[in-house]
Amino acid sequence: MIHFGDISKEEFLKEYWQKKPLFIKNAIPGFISPLSPDELAGLSCEDEFESRIVKGSVLKNMWTLEYGPFNDNSFKNTPNNEWTLLVQGVDKHIQEIYELIDEFDFIPRWRFDDVMVSFASLGGSVGPHYDHYDVFLLQGHGKREWQISSIDCNPNNYVPNSPLRIMKSFEKETTWVAEPGDIVYIPPGIAHHGVSIDNECITLSIGYRSYSANEMIESLELTTNKHNNAYYLDPLWLDYGGSAEIPNTAIEKLKELIKNKELPNTFFGCFVTKLDPLDEEKFNEIVAFENPMIIKESVAYNLHPLSRIAYQFIDHELVVFINGNTLQINDICDDFIID
């Protein structure tokens, strides 16, 4: 687990998670990015990865956005500074990145989305912006300056006709400089502007899913409460049983959000483990080459990095959710452990 420095894990979960940003110095001592800039560029040339190149700066107020997959010529045309390469979902393909998620298991694994890895040249940035999700920004190489603000974080404060969601007005309240092993935690709705201050900047973004009320209402096919712009907020995660458990407190938070007490018992577990379309397509391609498997007792199985898993006790019975589907464990064996 990451080192929180002067505060405890419990204090972080009570005082900071989804509430306040935090700079954690030396959160992972000795950490260096498993990927070099050249290796990251190589991944961005492959079809399996979603990748982008952003060029520009706030001072020049000019931005360009290109989507991968890229090739060697793509990088020959990059300027000497003020550009950034971003590659999504690296954890799903690179084992060292996938294993890094274990450092953050004080947050339930079903809340996790993906790890994005970025390389930035001197002055490289994607501009000041805010998101609706939680993210741990782990510095992997070089240095990055982070400017943080809670001011004017609203949908009307964005530059019109820009390829990026860049805030029109950004007034920094706090500045941190992150070095390898340092983490900046950003909760939903807090603006942040990260700028590389050298030519060796690699940052890993460990992101967590955001669930909008509208998204869940649409999934439930409800005819009421259709224009609910709120987002799901977690309960206090001080004691939730295990990294894959969905506790009853999370279900109560969901019911409050969509203002519906009569939810199907298995809805939330199916919803939070459902794969996004791109991952589902990749997963189906893998499954097509595999033979059907019977789950046996006293056997340990590893979860594929593309998969999502959670479990919940419903009417005193254990129900496991995998990739949006339910698995009745009591019908398989008496003892079932998810680690």
C-alpha cells in the first residue's frame, strides 16, 4: 500500500477521498516508471491502445489534438517542447503496471477504471481542467508542476471550440512539484493543471470510475428522474471487507442518488463490472480462442486484466459479478475466496 506520510490511511479516507486534493511525498519509495518514453511511444503505435498527442500551451492559447495509433513519422513531426503523449489502459496489457494497482487496494477494486501513462516534453500539458472522477497522479520519471484550484469549476468555464476541455478561467490556489514516487490525489470537481518542467516527464494516472445518475437511470430504463446531473459518491471505506466487495452502504448511496428504493438486487454489481465497448470487444476476441472451463474446488484462478469482478451478499448468499454477469457461487462450491 502507498505511504501516506504524516496522515493515516483512515484519515485519508475520512478527510480527503472525494473531498480535498492531497500531495503525498514519496508515496511509493524508489518508484520509477516501468515504461520508458520510447516504449510508451511504441505502445501508442499499436491498435490495442487508445492514444493521443496534445500540442500547445496556456500561454500561446493554441492547442492541437491527434488520435492514434501513431507511427514513426508521427514523432518526427513533434516540436522540441510543449507536447504530450497519452496512452490509456496500459494496465490491461503491461503486467508491471497491472500489479501497481495493488498499492491502491484501500479503495475497492470495482471502483478502479484504468491506468493512463503520459510522457511530456518541457512545458508539455493538457491544460487546466477538472473531471468527475478520482485520480492518483503518480510521478514515474522527471518532474511535473501541478497547479490546483477549486475556483470556477463549472461547465460554463471552458474555452469554446477547443479540441480539449480547457478551462477559460483558471486561478491556482496551490502549487506542488512532483518527483518520482510522489503522488497528487485529485478528487472529482477539482481543477488541476500539470506542466512538465523537464524533458523526461512520465506520469501515471490511476483513475477511478465515475457513475452519473443519468447513466444508471438509462441503464435501468426508468421513466422518471431522467435529468439528474448528480454523480455517485462513495460511502466511508474504513471497513468494507475486501477489495472486491460491494457493501450495503454503497447500495444505499446508489438508491439515494437515483431516488429509487426498489432496485433489482443485482443491478449495481452488474453495472459497475460491465466492460466498456472497446474492452468487451478485446475480451470477446480472447475468449473466442479459449476452451470452456469448469470451475473446480480448491483451485486458484487469476483474473484477466481486462476483466472486472465484484461480490455482494444478497439475502445472506454470496453473489459474484464478472464483466456485467452474475455467478451464483453457492451453486458451485461451499467455500469461495476472492483476494
